Amino acid sequence: MTNCALISSNDDFRRLVLGLVQAPNSQLKLAVDIQKGAAEVPRDAVAQLISSEVRLAFVDLQSSITGKRVLEALSEEAPNLALVAAGPELPAHALLAVIRAGAAEYLPRPITAQELSEAVHRIRRRLSPSSDEPKRVRGSVSAVFSAKGGTGVTTVATSLAIALQDITQEDVLLVDLAPSLGTAALHMGLQPRYSLLDVVQNFHRIDHELLRSFLEVHGTGVSVLASPPLADDADAPTPDQLLSVLRFCRRHFARVVIDAGNHPLGAARAILSEADHKVLVATPELPTLRNLRRVLEIFQGQNGREPPRLVLNQFDERSDLSLHVIEDALGCTIAHTIERDDVAVREAVNLGKPPVLTRRSRFAKALYGLAGDLAGPDYIRLERDGFVSTMFRLFR
């Protein structure tokens, strides 16, 4: 039995909710009934609702979204409380504000009994996950980005996602953050049917099952949320929308890898601020290193935040720019180097086969080193019979 609350002075909405609660075989119990619209609810009534330990609340926003303050308070004080909001038809920006305030479902009037029942059914699936739906977690987010195009961000991000899945044996999601025409899915040999834009446009009704339907799954087990096809600038997701999607994804995947491209000052900056790990990819060329120095300055002084891990891609030991020279110029340490192997990487990209799958390659060894660094010390890779095993054990 699920305890629920009703906040509404609207007769039609109250009748629908009470009919659902009192229906034969109903698994709902009305524990709190506040006969006011959301904008009229006093603070002490909100506190009473929170202390009653209800799991589901029906909130009537009346004729505007001014009552969303109640959604914000309930969402902040009771994060395990699922909220079904009802109100007028809303433009996209207002609907997004209601979702960001904490509503899991929003029902515009006029509302039918079937629409309310279906919303509650989706909510109950989330409250009582089946064996096919994992419990929510706060997954680790690793954002891969660069200060300049052409440094191999997508090649590193796709291979990193595969290596992390292999090492941890956990659910890994790769998200292509390019506004349009991103190539992460292409690098993995996939032809996506849906994209990040589909998730954003359907976020008001998103749940675990719907999210999974928008993803493609690579043969390694890595799930991929592709970049949108060519789209107008007006359709591009806002930073707030991207953050909402990312926060939802990290509740359903143990590891999220973001291909954040080469725009650390654009919408990607919001994602970088959310990421647990930042992987800054550079190549040993003067223009790239100049831009890199500027980007590193941006992240300096962010107290309490992990600094970016600097990965030097396409490194050639015979180059005039040695590691020592580069580190002195940047004033920081190179965390990982990936040796130059143009032929192997180009063939892998053209075949849609991430180069990390060529286990004996120098690229693969470097990427597994980076993945192990991000996965943490609890994970160890086993080597047997002279080749890298695909089996990994987790020591707790």
C-alpha cells in the first residue's frame, strides 16, 4: 500500500484522485488531504506532509505555476516523494520549470481518469522497481573535452566508456553532447534511431523504461545516447535541460561518460561543473597547448572540485616537445599519454570499431590505464596467459 497526499481545492481534480484512491483493488491510501491549491498552502502544512512519510503526492497548481514553490520544497525536503502535478496547458519553458521544481508527471487540464491512472502507473513503477529496473544510484560522471577540435575527444570518450564497462562490469552510458551531427555513435558502428534531443523533448514524461528506449546498445554492453541530427539552433537543448537529463541518467547508470567536445565555455560548461571527473584531451601542438593553458586557468580556483586530468593524445617521443617541456609550459602534470598510432586509429574509426578493442595496441593500454584511474582503486584488471583478460574482479 502506497501512502499518498492530495493538495487541491479543484472539485474535478479531487474527484479524479479520490476515485482512483477508493477504486476496488487500489494500492493507494490517502494519508494527507490538504484542501487548498498549491499557491495557498502554508509552510506548516508542507512540513506536516513531509513528516507523514507519504510516497506519492497529487499537487494542483491551479491556473498558474506560482504554486511550484510547493513542488520545490517537497522535492528538496523529501527526495523520495514522487510528485504528480496538474494545471493549465503550459508553454515549453514553463513546463520545464515545473519539471525542474520536482514534478515527476505533469497533467494539463482537462484531465481524464485514464490519464491520471496511467501517470500513477508510471510513478508506481519507479517507486517499486521490478527485477528488470535497477534501483536508483548516483552514478559517477566522467566528462571528456578539449580546448580545440581535432584532438581525438570522441575517440577517447568512446573507448573510455568501453574500458570502464569492461573493468567495472557496471552499466555504462555514453552521451554525445554535440548540438548536432556528433560522431560518437558512428565511432561505435551504430545507427541511432533517437537522440539526446528526443530525451529533452520528452523529459516531462521520462522514466527508466522510456530512457532505455531512446538508447542504442553497443556489442560491448555500453549504452549510447546519440547526438541529434542536423537541427536548428532554436531546437538546441539549454544548459538547464542538459543538466536535468544528466542528473536523471546518473540515477539509472553506475557510470556516465560524456563526449563534451571542444566547447568548454558553452553549454558543456554546465555539464563540466556537474562531472565527478573531467578528462581534458590535448595534442602536442603549440596552438592546442596555448588554448589548453587558457582552459586550465578557468578551472583553477574551483575549491573542492577535482581538477581536470590532462591526457596527451597522439604523443610522439621523437617530437621536439617532450613531456617535460609540455608540463613546464602548462605548469601541471600530464596524467596519461596516448602514443601516436594514426593508422590503427584511422582504420578503427572508418570501420566503426573503437581502437580500445584492439587489446594489444598501445592505445588500448593507455585507455585502460585511464579507465582504471577513473574507476578507482577497488578495481583491478587480471592478466592471464600473456593477453589481457576481459574478466575483471571487484575487491570490496
